[in-house]
Amino acid sequence: MMSSFRSRTLFASLAVVAFHALHAAAADDFGSAEPFKAGDTVCYVGDSITHGGWYHAMIDLFYATRFPDRPLQTWNCGFGGDRAAGIMGDEKFRLNQDILGHHPTVATIMLGMNDIGHSDYGPDKTGPEVEQRRRASLETYDAKMKLLIEALEKSGSRVILITPSIYDETTKLATAKPDVGPGRRAALSECAHQMEAWSKEYHTGLVRVQETMNAITAREQANDPAFTLIGPDRVHPGSPGHFVMAYVFLRAQGMPQEVARIVVDAHTAQSIGANRCEINHIKASPGAVEFDCLEKSLPFVPPNDAKPALALVPFQQELNQESLKIAGLAEGRYTLAIDGQAVGEYPAAELAAGINLAENEKTPQYKQSAAATKLYVGRTDAARGVRAIAAYYYTISRSHTDVADRAAFEKKLVPLLEEAKAKNKKADADAAEALLGNPDELAKRQAQFQEATAALLKACQPVSHHFAITRR
């Protein structure tokens, strides 16, 4: 059982104290998690925020661009509405096939949003019975999460716990859901508190997503009450919210700041202090420098709908520095050309201090990475296609049906197809029809996703470029 369960009042007090403390501290403690290794298979376990979300896909994109020599296989193992009790209540399919069937070497877990019990939070939800149900939900969360962590570690997986994303009770967004569930944020804070304890007990990684999201929300809503990282339903983060989550995860893993550090001295025609790149064929004078450079990484180009998050977190400064530094140039302005194409003009002093090419949309490196980002979008859609099929297996398995019994499986699937059609849920209906037509549809879609993963990694392989810096 969870220790020291708090009353509703103490829950709220805890949340307020943590909220203001994090706001004051700028939420710079992201947690700690071991970076992924070459050859790792990563399963992202969670609920709808993982199932239909983007945070893990942006983590994958970062790894593909920053470590193109470090291939990974990753799987979206989220399911809408899921809880720790749901996973451990369906070990046969959900745990042993849908998650452990991928043989993960790493498993992340972000659960809690559903585990706290939606229906027990609201302005009219008060009294001893409500408090008892809330405590019971948190006790179940505690017990089942421990079982899940133990099962994953027993399988050989390195576990990373991600504190649940936030429930936005405070946004004044005009389109936000009007019936707020007071107390849900505090309950999620308790879930995060428990994750801290489990990370110590089970020696897991820990990523403090919730704390950073709360701090950003407090800071931004002080200036704009309609601000939200989440959106109208107060539960599911928008793309900027998912980008913030990915940023926190990568910071917790201690990802390097530099894409590459390109350094050339015009006086000596030498490169001293360069990092993550190979520089050759240097020709230099006080008024011109040229050389070939093979960088080991690509800059990270966020998807367009996530770019507003760049104003919320210092991602570019902390995780996306592709610096070019040319020392020893005579005073004046210089044109920088890469592969014969001008990409910018800079004074000698600025080049001597260093410029960040990662933000320059004209460079061939940026363009290559932007093309990879487009592939990432298609890869993420392919992952959702896998989840649409897996969701039917999970739903039917939870009805105590053996999903390996094709006849029994189809008997359950047909009414689910009709229900999807009746509710105009085209994607769900299409998935059910595909599954009825092909018993191997799940394996087929998994293979398509793996092909998309291979294509993304191939697109991220760096190539050598010719740099020319000439005085105007």
C-alpha cells in the first residue's frame, strides 16, 4: 500500500507548495536516466498521451539526427485509457505480447492520468466516500505499478519512470473544458511523488516531466491566463507540450549540447578544438578560409507545430548547438557558402565568437534534417497504425477471450467494427476491417513501421560539405 496518504486538503497544499517552489527554481532538475545505447529496443509504455502522442517520436528523431551511428528499435506501447491495473490485469496479451513481446532492453513508463480515477474529481465530488475511493485508486496505482516495474526488470529491461504529464486546472483558454476536476493536479503530484520513491527502491531512471510542465505553466499563465501546454480538454498535451516533454527527457538523459563544433584558425590553417566532426583540406588567409567538413550529426529540426515550444524552453542553447568558429580573420563582413551556396553574411568578430548553424534554414545540413523530420511524421503515423490494431487485441483480450483463437477473436471483433462505423470512427473501422481481412495485419504493420525506422536512420546519415568563408 502507498504510505502516508493525504487528505484532500493536504493534497492541495502539497501541490501548491511544489508548484510555487518549482516556479521559483525554474524547474532545472530534470531527473536522471541512462542514455539509450546502440542496439537498444525501447518500449514506451503509457496511456493515450503515449498512444496518440508525439513526445517519444521526437525523442526518437533526436537520437536519429544526433546519433546516426547508434541504431535503435523503438515501439509505441501506449493505449488510450490505460492504467497500471489494466496492464497487470491482462498479462497474457498486454504485458507479455504487446510489451515484452518486443524483448525491450529499455522500457519507459508514464502512467497516472487514468489511475487516479477521473470520476472522483469535480466541484461536486466531496465527502468521505469520495475520499475513500481516491485513496483506493492511489493504493491500486501503487500496487500495480510496483508489479509492472518488477515484471519489466525481471525481463531484463532497464526501466525509466516518467512522472505523469499535467492536468491543467488553471488555464483561462476560451475553448477549455468548463467542468474542471479540482484535485486532479494534486493527485497527479502524488503519483509523481511515488515515482520518486519507486525510482530509489527499484534503481530505475526518473524523468521529471510533470514538474517542468507545472513550472512553465505557472510562469506563462502569470502573463497570459489563457496559456496552456495541454489544450481544451485539460488532459492531452498539444505538440508544444509534447516537445517540452521530449526536451525534459533528453535533458534527464544528459544529452550533449553540441551537434558539432567546427573550428578553424585562419592564421595557422589549422583546426584546434573541433568536436564531433572531421575537418580536412583547409586553405586559409586573413581574408578567406575554405575546408571540407564531415559532421557526425545533423541539427535537430522540430516539426512545425512544435516550434512554438522553442520560446518556452532553451532547447537550442542546451541541445542544438552546431557551432562554426573562424578565428584570425581580418576585420570586415564575410559571406559563408556551403557547397557553393551562400547561407549567410557575418562580421569577422561574430565568426570569431562562433555562430550556431543549427538555426540556419539555408544550410544543406538543416535541409537534410528537415527532410528527416518529414519522414518522422510518416513514421509516427505508421506507429499509430500499429497501435490501432493492437488496441483491438487488447480490448478483446480483456473480455477474457483468447486472441489466439481466430474464430473467437472474430466473433468479438465484428460487433466492435459495427460500433466504430455507427460512431463514425473511420480510423477504428478501417483498422477492424483490415484485421478481419488479414489475420497477420499486426505483423504487417509492425514490419512497415520497422521499414520507416530504417528509412529515417538512412536519411540522417551525415555527408561531407565544403565550407567557404570569403570577405565581401
